[in-house]
Amino acid sequence: MAPTLDRTPEQLASQRAHIGDDRKPDILAAQITCFVVAYIGVGLRFWARRLARAQITTDDYWIITALVLFTAASADAFVCLALGAGRHEITLHNPETFAKASFPFIVLYRVAVAAIKFSVLALYRRLFPQARFRTILTWYGGFLIVYTVVFMLLDIFHCQPVSRAWGYSRQGCLNMDTVWVVGGSLNAITDIIALCLPLPLLWRLHVTREKRLELIGIFLLGGFVCIVSIIRVVKLGGLSSSSIDASYVYATTIIWSTVEVGVGILCACLPILRPIINFVFSLTPSNKPSRDTFQPGKRGTTLRMKSFHRGHPSMLHKDAGIDDRAPFAYLETSAIRDSNPKVAELLEEGAGGGADGGARGAVAGRGPLTDSISVVTRIEQAVDQYPVPPPKYREDDDVERGMR
């Protein structure tokens, strides 16, 4: 927002009458709270990665990028605070310097939001390998790139020459009111689309209804950022790019842009935090992990499940880490690592859910697996019934069996 000199006597009188107004506490509260929340979310994300012994992947790099951009935007917001953001323009010592300092904030915000969305898309691509779904992700990602570049260029070059963006004259500048509303609306719409994209795939997972609803609930927590995006559009819709009180009005932009990015980073990290939840529950006396339950950081036999969708195997990509597999389409057991051929056969047939009779029926008789503890118990019984000395254990065999 550029400073202005064409104030009427009434406008000057209005600012003098409210000269004590100060929105700096609101800006500080939003900045500090969201900054801490974002860093805690990313810190927990990488702790979960460590517990699960999972590699750092593309979605993690994108969220780091978003955090760096958010940090830069927050630093710029603090500079704006020092120069008078949140106070009426009549109190500013140098309105032009304030306008220059506020110029980078919206650009950093725009790119940070895009980085968050690309982190979510990269996570979806890693979890769900279906060709049709990946095609949708590609088109969606392409739209995000075009949308981000177009509005970023408008943010930078809406005045010709650019220096008029922090000058006193608005001649040669676009009216950014419509740009703000349209850009904010598209931002909210793309958030909602990203939230809904994986829901049909999650609903078709071959797990109990309770587990399915739990997984969908984890993803729907991202709806918080959609709510914030909508609120931001409403708030910005009441502002004017040619406001005669730019420093005071700009506080609304800083506050809600900060909240959106901070909440967005946290929501993008939530689906990755399941290993931490498992770890915390494993520490409570009433939830001591048995040898038949999944424990973050422990390796074990992976039982494969199938989805309802045309008999496809698990929706998760073979490169997904333990932290991604456990909440979704895999059952983890840490007790069985034998390479006993009979056990391997039971695991394969049980996961497929299509064998009849004999020892195979002990695992697969009820159809697709939904109870890991029951499965482990029956496999152990089969081990006792068919005591074949296991060959030398190879970790690759375990991984290959789990990914079949």
C-alpha cells in the first residue's frame, strides 16, 4: 500500500481523533503464536520421521521451503511494526519507508502458501500411486504454478514503474482490490480441492469403518486452513488498496496472512505425526506395546492389504515410509520375522484373502485381514505346527514380502 498526501480535512480529523489506536499487539500475537506453531509442527514432523526410520522425501523439502519463506515474511512484518504498522498513517515519521518495507511481505506470503500446497501434493503422490490420481495431481499442480506466478507478478508489477508502489502517486497503478479478492478466493478454493482429493481413495481402503473414519479425520484436520483462507478473503474484501490510512489498514493483511501460513504449515504436517501418537501411547502403563502391535522405530513383518478398488493392491507407494504405511493400508507386527516357508505362505495368502482350507484358511478364511493381533496369533500357531528351520534372515526378504 502506498502512502498518500491527498487527505481531506475530515480524514485528517478522523485520524487525529483516533490517534491512540494501536494494532501492534494484535500483529505481535499473530506473529509469535503462528511462528511457534509452525516450528513446532515441522519439528514434530521430523521427529516422527526419525521414530519411523523414514527417509526425508520431497514433501518434507517443500515444507522446509515454506517454513523458510514464512520466517522471512515474519522478519519483514517485524520491520513493518518498527516503522509503524498498526498505527494511523498520520503518526508515521516516514510513510514512504514503511511502504517500501511492506512491499516484500505479500510476495513472500504468496510463495509460502504455494510451497505448503506443493508439500501436500508431494505427500499425496507418495502415498497414492494410482495413475489416474497422479494425473489429477499433475493438472492441479500445473494450475497452482500458473496461479501463483500470475498473482505474484501482479503483486510486484501492479505499478509502472514499480517504484510508484511506495510513492505518493497512484497514477500508473492497478486497483488491487479486485486482485486481492480474486486471488484470495482462488487460494481458498484450491485449499478445499486439496483437502477433498484423497477422500475417495481413503474411503475405499480395505480396513474397518472405524479405522477408515479415523484416517479421513486426520486429513480433514487440514480443513482449518480452509476456514482461515475464507476468513482472510472476507477481511481483505473490506480493505482498499488506495486507503488513506495504509499503515493502520495493512495490519489486517499481516495478521490474517500470517495465520493462514502458520496454520497451513501445521495442517500439512498432521498426517505425518502418527508415529509420535503411537510412541506416546506406548509409554503409558495401560498401553504397553505387546509384541503383536506396531511400534515406531521397530522393524517387523508387514502384512499387505488390498483395496476395494478393482482389486488393486495397497494404495501406498513402495517408497512410503513406515510412518506412512502404518496409519493407512498396512498392518505392522514386530514379533514375526521368520523366513519359515510355511509362514511366508500364510502371510501371502492371508494378505490376499483368497485361500481355502488347511493352514491357509487359518489366516485367510475370513477374507481380507482386519485384525493384526489375531493374524499374528494364528501365524505363530502355524509356526509351531510346521517347525521348519528358518534360513538366514535377510532384510530384503522382509521388505520384499511386505511390498508384494
